[in-house]
Amino acid sequence: MIDIVNLEKKFGRPASTGAFSLRIENMRITTAGIYGIIGPNGCGKTTVAKLISGVLSPDSGKIATCFTSEEITLVPQKSYMMDDTVYNNLVYPLRLRGITPDKDLCNEWLAMAGLAEQRGQRARGLSAGERQKLAMLRAMIFNPKLIILDEAMTDLDIDSLDLFEEMVLERQKREPIVWIIISHQLAHIRRLCDYLFFMAAGRFEADGPAEELLVSPNPLMRRYLKHEVLETVGMVK
């Protein structure tokens, strides 16, 4: 489904301030599932998301997926909202693909996320959390085959986070697809993800089943988890 080999992406000149080099020797996702990418700020997680989604192109190496561009969606932390209503932002992916929106179903989704009253409001006037909820709904409404969430739930309150976690899991039971979730909310990652990739300084340093990796991390990952204060909730032995 996703196959990355010897991929490189560089930003800036090597000796300059802010230069960054991403190198992935191998990353393979062969089955539907919920995959997580974790790691410290600046390690390259967002760059990986943009490369997989086709927003960026690699400088060298191979990146191949079985998905068409119309089957992929990337939800960043701060999603772009068109200068239009909440409803029209929600159904935009459907109209883009020539699909007639089911108004009743769309209204049900908005109501479920607490956005029914804002249906006719300008989307750019929503709060940060409301924008994230709308972006999540918009990502799922056209039934993509690959959904990449890049810190897409960080501004959600606890109830909304619980709602979308349930929606992700229910969607996955009904029709398994590939999810790639990037987040610093490790409890959230643990609840959702089947498999994890750990990044540091532009490299994948560990990967494996989520529970196994979180409970028995390698030394580099252990330092990261300690920084996230995970030992206090018993996630690291």
C-alpha cells in the first residue's frame, strides 16, 4: 500500500541555520490499519506526511502507494477553510469529485460534532477547535482510502476527542483503510494505533506494534517518552 525506499528530502544548505535532512531507508505499510508516527518537534513527521500525500516530492529515492490522489486526504493542525459556509466547506470534497452531497447525512454529521447551529456560518469565523472538527468531518465524508492526520486533534476538548476517536475506530471496523496519525498526545496514540514509527532527527529509529514499542522502547525512544512524562501513567517500564 505504501512503500518508501532510500528516500531523501533536504531543506536549506547543509551548513546554514535551519537546514534539515530527511532520510528514510525503508517504510512499508502493507495492510489497512491505524499507524502512528511519533517523535520530538522538528524530527520530520510533517515532512513525511507531505511526502506520502504528494504535497512534497522527494529529492531522491522511491515512494510508491496504491492510492490515487483522489483517495488521499491530509489534515494538518491548522486546516485551510474556504471563505464560505461551514456546510459548503464540509461538502467541498464531494463536489470536487462529482458526488452529490446527501444533505440529511451531512446535517447529521454536523449535529454529531456540535456544528449544526453553525451550518450557515462562515467557516473562517469558527474557533480553532471547531475548525478542527470541521476539518476532520471533511476528511472522512468522501470515504478516502488513506487519511493522514498531522496533529489534527490537538485543539479538541476531551468530549470532541473522544467523539472522533470513536468515529475513527467505528469507521475502521466498518471499512478498513490506512490511517497515519501524527500526534504528541501519546495516550491518544496508544488508544488508536495498531503500529508505530518513531522518528528522531530526520530518521526512523524504531517501529513495531504500538503497545510493544511504547512499553519496551529503545534508549532513544525512552528519552523521548520520559520527556512526555509517560512513566507517570505506567506506559514505560
